[in-house]
Amino acid sequence: MARSLRARRRTARLRAVALVGIDGSGKTTQAHRLAEALTAAGHPATYHRNAGGRRWLGRLAQRLGRPDPQRLVGRDGLLAVESVLRWLAIALALLSCLVTGRTAVMDRYSACQYASIRAHGGQRWERLARAGYRVFPAPRVTFLLTVDPAEAYRRIERRGTDHETMRWLTAAATAYRALPEYASFVVVDANGSPDEVSRRIRAHLAEWLPEDPASTGPPPGGTGPPSGGDARGDPAQARP
């Protein structure tokens, strides 16, 4: 009976999975990995980067001699642009996966916009955003990747493609924890290596993903690989 129940659960379609969290938490790395792992396991999946255009606006602001997007279009302008662009990105992603039947692996979702609004102190915009985003179904699982803001800052500086302040990262981390959706998130510690974080994510999707061979150790009572075997060390840190 238990085996047949597990078999039926594995046949259920995984329509959408979302990864949310502050910049530098590793969302993009983990979303790409998850889409690849699901596809390899026989559940075709597509990665979708539901960005709000903040990075693009930041580059435009710098070219025009402004330090950041908010100084270019104002706080309300920034939140309006973010909300609209992210809404369009999510709508296109869901439509694409509805047509193709593939699983949507969402790199950012509506919760990212709500957190951004709160971190900017634009609470009145949150009501409008929630009204617009209400048309989107909740993902089957939403992973909140949590990382120390100082570590997130180091990762962002290391990749060298954009810049965030510690003040912003701290405010965004606080905003995620304050969201009413927080209780429904699967909170994943993302301070470790990408491989460690991937294993934690896969463990929550065991219905669709086989056990990760990298997470299995020697059999009980074993002493490790046989003489001459390849004892693997810790994986190298990948760029978040």
C-alpha cells in the first residue's frame, strides 16, 4: 500500500518550483541546476529568470551619471517598472510551460517583488502588486534561499557584474522573513557551497528526483572506498 501510494505521488506533475531570496543567495545557480536535474530525471523542466529589470536600470543609471536606479527614476518609478516587468516575465514563463507541459523552474517569483517593495519602504505599492500578481498560481514549492548579507555582498562583489549595498541586502533579508508567505516557504540555508545547497533542495523534491549520488556516503560499517579507489574531496565553490 505504502509503495503504491509513493508510486502515484511520483506520477503527479510538478508544474512549478520557485527559488526566492536576496541577491547573492545563489538563486540563479540553483534554478539552473534544478531544471537540469529534473530534466535528467525524466521531468522536462525549463529555467525562467523572472527579473524585474533592476540590474538593467542600474547599468542605464550609471551611463547617465546616476549612482543607482532609484536616483534615475525615483523610488515609485523603480517599483512600478520592477512590478510590471516581473509580472510580464512570470506570465510568459507560466504560459510557455502551460503550452509545452514542462516544469517551470522560477528564478524569482511574486514574493521577490513584495520583498523588494518592503525593502524600499513602499508599502502602498504592495497592495497594488498583490492585486496584479494574484492571477498567478502558487508554485508547488517555493524555496527561500537564506544567506548572511555579508556573504551575499562578497559574492556580488566577486562576480563583478553589479553592486548592492549592505543596507539594501539586510533590508531585503528582513523583508522576506516578514512576508505573510514566509510560513509556506521551504527555508534553505544557502551559506554553504552550491553542491551543499543543491542537496538540500533535492531532498525536498524526492518525489521527482532520485537520491543524489554525491550525498550518499559509504555503506554502514564500511571504511570508505576500496584501496586504489577515488576518494572525492569537497567540491569547489561555484559562482553564485
